Amino acid sequence: MPFIVGETIGPYRILEQLGRGGMATVFKVYHAALDRYVAIKALHPAFMSDPNFLARFQREARVVAKLEHTNIVPIYDFSEYEGRPYLVMKYIEGETLKARLNRGPIDRDELVHVAEAVGSGLAYAHEQGILHRDVKPSNVLLAQDGRVYLADFGLARIAEAGESTLSSDMMLGTPQYISPEQAMGVRELDAGTDIYSFGVMLYELVVGQVPFSADTPFSIIHDHIYSPLPLPHKVNPNVSDAMERVLLKALAKDRADRYADAVLLVEAFKKAFLEEPSPALVEVDIASAENIATPTTPVAPAVEEIHTVLTPEEEKAESSIAEPDDVEPDDDIPAAAEQKPRRRWRWWQIALVVIIVFLCCIVSAQILSRIQEGNIGRPSSIIDESGDDGLPEGFLEDAKQEATDHPDDPYALLNLAAVYWDGGQKAEAEAALEKALELADGDVDIFLQVADMMSEREMWLPAAKTYLELAHTVPNELPEDFTDRFYQAVFMAAEDPEAEKGIPIPAIAEVDEIIEKVVKARFQLYRGNSDEAQATINDVLAEIKPGMPEALLVQAEIFFWRDDIQKARRTLSELEGRTEIPDWMREYIIFLIDEINAGDGRNLDIVALPPDGIRTRLDALDALLAAGKVEEAEAEVNRILELGGDDPGLYSESAEILVGYGDWLHAVPLYVRSASLYRGGPPEELIERIQMAVYFGAGEPNAMEVLSDPAFELPPERIDLAQARHLLYHGDMGSAKSMIGQLLDKPPDLPEERLLEAEMYIQLEDFDAAEGILMDLQADENIPLWIQNEAGNTLAEIRQ
């Protein structure tokens, strides 16, 4: 169970919750014996069964305990209470720099004071061999007494070789402030990583915005790695030349070109800043800077006033590989020289991505064999005869110059290969690619990134082949989320007519026998053999791995293929309700549901058939909903209630059809009728479906007209719950808040009441409070599974 306000934890009395992060909650507590306030940071219950999280939490305590500096939040103790681990830290009354900036621009003296304090704290930590890895405004605390603290060394990593506080396959950090090498998953990081993130923060303070922002974290990470820094004076004309030079050096792509330490950066910054006649101190839109929305989900704003910053739940870096062949050298390709590479992919910025990704994907198998064998051979021919003629004036010359200036840089040569390819110069592209692969020298991270780029662009077959080769050749160097990426690529690639040649089934089986059967079933289905596909998927679901999401997804496709729309929709709805499925699968499920709801050629003539057959009416209901004829569908529900007789299964099936289209409200009378026909009482599953339908249906505009019907005989507490939820979405917040408070204060204690309370906090934009409730619900195994799943789904949405 989580800690709660009022509880006594050892010598500490919990007074209030200060904030909540991705893996822990922070409380203000009172130590009576010492007569002082401190903060404790408690791991979320959902993570306590995960040894990786527990180990990281313990390592954080040991790492941060080494730091004793006036500008770093000190840690006092690490302990456990009834199996629940927690850290004890200094309690700081104040706000984050992020919250301060949201109130308006800071003045000159305050800015210099913050820069000095953060720089001093970083310099000290670096001297101890510890990196912060997540420097940003929300991790800088401004105390009421004027002191500045750098908080949350929860991402800290021991910089000394071989000693790490984080697993080597984790890429942690906030996209807007992440360093290029950190974004690329480089394992050996140094102080330059924090210098870069610190530089992003200074850029933001001076210029008025972060240098890179985009619709997705992946795009932001890409820009940090490859895109030139937006020149400060072009974004904000008030920035001086001297300040621009400081920021450009701090944010150099190559860490060797940055300031050697934080002290030098701060000194240069102060010199440039204080010499400016009127430095640019503009209002900063921190909310947009640190919380970039994805295309499909809303963003939960970060906590703006907290006393100790929490370890955030981090996004994994997406990284992957590619595949080689054979080429002839060209005189235009420069020889290698002793020179530092500068990683710049100009081709990416102008739609040459697809070309270079295609080239790289074909070469991955041979490169990976080179990685394994430790030698470089000559690739075979890789370029087909297609290609666009003509390039923008000077474009090829620029690419050649870039490769000449940086002959040891594989990225410059890949850029050149792409430009040659775009101009239709096959042999030159092959030669440039060969040299680039020689220079890559088995860098698995490069090819991981390229494979991810292929997947992003739905080039499933080459992506799948690339992942497959990687899994065969370097299985011990793969990141934690590799399986999800691999599963997605091979699953989607099964549609390709060349799939069996590009990704041989036996080769997949050598890596993962279960996904091999799923891919085989999908391959059979997309070649018109639904019976073979069904037999193959039956092996998985009945014998090997019952309930496997990927197998159920193929099963739904088989149902859809056979025009068994009800079963397809039911299977997809069940899958969509699972919290553990990856994002790619959820997106594909939504796509299939949309396809089904679009009708897919369904025939509405069935509606005109005589209304004397209940099965006919079920099909009619399905067809009407698929065609978007809502009023006619409601009339069909009434017919079903009249004709259904004494078979409870028919009413439940009708209700499931409605639920498949998102109509929970009109499913209520059907579920209730079904429940009334069970002589020994309805099964528990049906009771839960009624509770779900009442809860979700309450959000509809006319919900209370339906749900308050005495014929349904709903318990009073369920009607009150529905009324409160209805008020939340269609009444006024004051009334809703009052009624929800009353529900929480009186028995019975329904878990749906806590779920509704979380929804209320989300509407009030108190995301910390909502997250705390949702975390508790998700971890509570004594409540219905649908509530746990809904809590998990909502939690994922607000974190994104």
C-alpha cells in the first residue's frame, strides 16, 4: 500500500503530499525527536515488485548521498517501512525554476545567481565522478531564503568506467534538454552531457525558448543530434554576439568542442551576459518547452510548485539498425584522415530520409556480420535502377565538401551517398556507402537508429529484416524495448508479398518461436488462406501462449476477413482495454476498429427484413451502428428488448455490439435484462459489465434520463455515482466537486468513486493529485480489473 497523509513512518509523521513523479511520490514529514521538517521520497507501490526499479532506487540513494554541496539537495537517509523503501531529504520551501518562469521573466541578478548556483553544483558533482543527466528548469529549486538547489540526481550515473547507477541499455533524459550523445544511446558519457543540457537551459533563459521543439519526442531528439542550432540572435535579436558565441560553444554537437567544465561555461556566460547593454529576458513558455504533445494524446503539465523534484518516467530512446552490399569506389570520395567527425545529416532535413534509410537497411545484414567477425568486406551491389534525376543547385557540391572536410565521419558519407542516389548516380552512391560502412566500424547504435527510422516510415520489410539480423548477430547488445520494436516490424511486414523471402519464417523462429507462428498466420491470412491462418493461430492461443495480444490481434483480423464483424469488434475491444499492450498495437487496433465502423461495404438491406428473428435484429443493430444511424439503432435496441425472450446471452450479445461502438449508455438496459434472467443470480462478469456501462454511460448528455429509470432497479449508490459523473461532464464543476466529496465521505467505498475523483482532478489540471489516485488504483489487486485498466490507461495519457 502507498504511504498516506497522517501515517507515521518510523520516526516521521506524514503531513502532506508535495508532488509525484514517474517512479516516486514526495511527502512533507515531521521528525518529532529532531523537531524539524524533512521530505521523504517513496517508491510507487506498482514498482515494488520490479527488482530493476528497486535496485535503481537504492543506487540513487547511495549516489546522491556522496554529494555534499550548498547547491545540491542533500539526502539524509535511506530506509524501508513495512517493505516500502524511501529516501529522506532536506525539505525546501520554495518553487522550481520552471514555475518561477511561468510567473514571468526573471531579472538580470536572479538569472546570474541561478547560473552560478547550477554551475557550481554541477562542477562539484562532476569532480565526484557523478553526472546529473537531466538538467532542466523543473529540476532547479528556488528556496524562499534565496538559495538555489539542483535537485533529482535520480538519473545520475557514475562517470568512472565500469561503474554505473543505471543499466547500460537505458537512455534517460528529457527530450528538450538531452545531449546528442545521450540521445544516441552512447554508453560512455562524461561531463559534456550535463554541459550541453545546462547550455539548453541557459539558451532558454536568454533567448526565450528552447532551441528545439517539435510534435514528437523522437523529432526533438533527432534535432539535437543532427539539426544545426537555431542561431540565438535570429530567434531573439536582443542576443549579443558574445552571448551567441557562448551558447554555440555550450551546445556544440561534438562534446569535445564544448566547455571543458561547468565553471568555464558559467564564467563565459557571466562575462557575456553582464557586458550586454540589455540582455534578452523574455517570458518563457515553459509548458510548451518541457511538455511536447504526441499526435494522439494530451499532455499533462508538469508540477509547477514542488519542494523536492521527483524522478520522472522517462521515454526510451528509439534506436535501431540497417543492412549492406557491393560498390565501386569513386575519386570524389575522400580518403580517411585524422580529424574529428562532425555529425550532420543535411539530407534528413529535405526528404532524402527515405532514400538513405533504404540504402542502410539493405546493408545491415553484412554490417552485422562484420561486427561479429571483426572485419570489413566489400558489399555486393545494393542500388536498383530507379532514382530521381536532378538536384538543387550546389547541393551535391555541398555534400562533397562536407565529406572532404570530415573524411572520418560516416554520417557525412551517408549524406553524400544519399545525394548521389537522389541525383541518379548509382556507382557513386555505392562507393560512398561502402566507405561510410567501413568508418561505422560496427557501431550497433547507428544501425538501431536507422532501423527505427524505417519503422517510423512504415518500411516494414527492410526494418523487420534489419531487426532480425541484429537479433541473430548481437543479441546481448540489444536495448530493453527491442522485443516490442522487433514484434511490430515482423508483424506488419507479414502483409508484404515478399515477406517470406525477406524475412524467412525459420529465421524468425530461431529468435522467437511464438512470434514466428503469429507472423506465419498473418502471412497465410494476407495470401487468402484464412483457414490455414486460423489453424496456426489456434496453436498459439490454445496451446502455446493463451491470451497473447499479437495472436489475438491476428484472430481479430481473421474474424474481420471472414466478415464476422461482431467477433472482430469484441476481440478488438477486449485488446484495447489492456494496459500492457504497446503503443503500436493500440494504434493498429484503433485503425481496425475505424475500418469496421466505416462499414466496410456492409449491407443495410438487412434492416428491412421482418422483425421476427432475434438474430436478424442483432445483425441489423450492428449494420445500423456501422453506418452511423444512431436513432435507428436505438429503435433496434427496443425491438431486441421486445423479441429477446428468456435467453440472457442474446441481451448480453446485443449490449456488446453497442459497447463495440462506444455506446455504453444504451447497453445498460440490455445488460440489466440479461442479468434478470439468471435464476441463481447473474455471473460476476455480467455485474461488472453493468457497473462499467453505468459509469461510462453517465458521461452522455441524456444519461440520467436513461439511468434513473426505476425499471433498471440500480442501487442508489450507483445512481448517485452516475449523477456525479454526469455533473462533471455536463453540469458545473462546483456541483460535481461537492457531490464527489459527499460520495467519498459516506459508505460504501466504491473504487469507481476514486476513479471519478481522479477525472475531476484532471479537469482541474491538478495532475499530481490525479496521478496519485490512479497509481493507487492501478496497483490495487482487490478492485475490478476494468478499473485497474482504466486507471492505467488514464495514467499513461496524462504522463504523455
